[in-house]
Amino acid sequence: MPDPLPTHAGPFALGTFASGAAVFPGLVTGSRVRDLSDLVPSIRALVEDWAELLPRLGDLARSAEGGRHELAALRVLTPIEPGQILQSGANYRKHVVDLVAAEKESVHGATPEEARADAELMMDERARNGVPYIFLGSPRALTGPYDDIVLPALGEQHDWELELALVIGKSGRNIPAEEAMEHVAGYTISNDLTTRDRLYRPDLKAIGTDWFTAKNADTFLPTGPFLVPAAFVGDPGDLRITLRHNGVVRQDESTKDMIFDIPKLIAYASTTTTLRPGDLLLTGSPAGNGAHWGVFLKPGDVVESEITGLGHQRNTVRSGQ
């Protein structure tokens, strides 16, 4: 465990932990963790019975019942094994405006002022009449919040994308936006890494992007440390997202900058797929990726990430070659 220990909003949080070879679901109260194995086999199973078990968790957090571990003595794993991972692209206004404006300058010869004004008008129109952009990720890319990020042998432009992630706690299909928040169990932190120079396929230009290759290398989705129940988080549309690369702040933005808010993301995703308890939905990454700074991940780098009330991550980068 890193120093300082991660903290969480509210009286308790949830996670998956290892003590030696034993892996167990845990109830976190400050610096202590209660083993929940006597209640459920996993956090996924707990979320599948969320409405029934959530009140019980409050009782357990207040009682001395059950064995307790020191959080500092445990290995913190990814908090939940999701059924599916839904990832939102191009969902922060400033981030997308920066990308569109840069293209208008470099490709179309617009002045910086013209390029930015045009890009902002495009995002206004997209927010009014557009729809989210969502794709699938692989659960095999998941890794713990303090585990190493292992760079794949292919590609050089390995980039960070810190995101607020939500965990579905109630099944639904074609969910109305006004009912969407009833389907959220809680929130966690995900860093959705991307190898930029493997994102486009020059051999298949008509097909375009290769999300599988660029985003799903082993360890490319550090997630956790905790699942914090939605009731404790406050307004998820007003949380601070901060990422430091080797101590330098690279991303620092509020979730207010989302183009499509969480209810709209849930409503849109559920028009295609039935959302089930345990599904993970990433909500997009703000401005400040490595591509913006012209800096990419190298062996020995340290990435530190945090979101208000959800704890923090600290990952060291190493080569997989």
C-alpha cells in the first residue's frame, strides 16, 4: 500500500483485497477492512443484490462484528470484476475542442482563433443534438490501483486517460435519462490507457481505428482502489479529476466539463445493450493527455491519479519487453 492510505467519501467503501494468497471482498471504514466473505463471495455478487444488501453494509460498518484487517497490510486489487466494460470517448468539451481546433489549424489552415471558435460551435451543436460515443473494453486489461503498468512491446506513444467510472447496480434496457441514476451502485477511478500510434490501421483505412489493440493491453486499465456507494459521492457532475505524471500535473478538470452527463450516457448505452449489475461504465477523460503535452509513458515513470472522494492510484511504469 502507498503512503498515505487512500481515503473515501462517506462512512464506508467496498473493495477486493489480498492477504497473502487469500483474496476477499472487503468493507472499508477508514484504515480498517472487514472481510465480507461470510456475506458474499465477491463484490460483483454483492452488487447483484445491491438494494437488499446496501442497508446491511451500513450496519456492519457501525458494528464490531467480523474480522478486521489493517488496510495498510493488504494488497488492493481491482474492486470489482465487471460483466462488461463500456468506455466513453470524446466526452469532455475542452479536450475535444482542443483536438478539433488543432486539426483545423494543421489540416485546413485556420487561424488559432478561427479554429477554436469553429470547434466550440461544433461542440455546442453536438451537446444539443448529438449522442455519446461508446465502445467496449476488455476486462483482461484491468489491473489494481497500485500495480505496475506494463508497456507492450509494440507501439511507443503510450498515453494516460484518467476517468470517473460508475458501476451499475440495477438491470435495465432503454433506460430513460430521468431514471438513469437509479441504476448506479457507486463510483470508482479508472485510467484508460491508450497506445496512440497503434490506434489507426494504415493497412485498413476504410475501417479506421483499432480500439482493441490500442486500449486493451494487459494492465492498461488501472481501476480502484474502492467502489464508493453513489449516496456518499455527492454530485458526480462536480468532482475533480487530477493526474500527475512524474509529479507534474497533466490533467486537472471538473466532471462539469462532460458533454454528455451520466444520465445521458446510461440512457444511450442501454439502447443497445442491457445494463446489468457489475457493469463498468467509463465516462470519458478530460484535457491533458500525453498527446496534448507531447509526452508519453516510459519505463520508470510514475502516474498518480485521484478523483474527489474516491481515493487515489499510484502506478509505476515498466517495460514488458
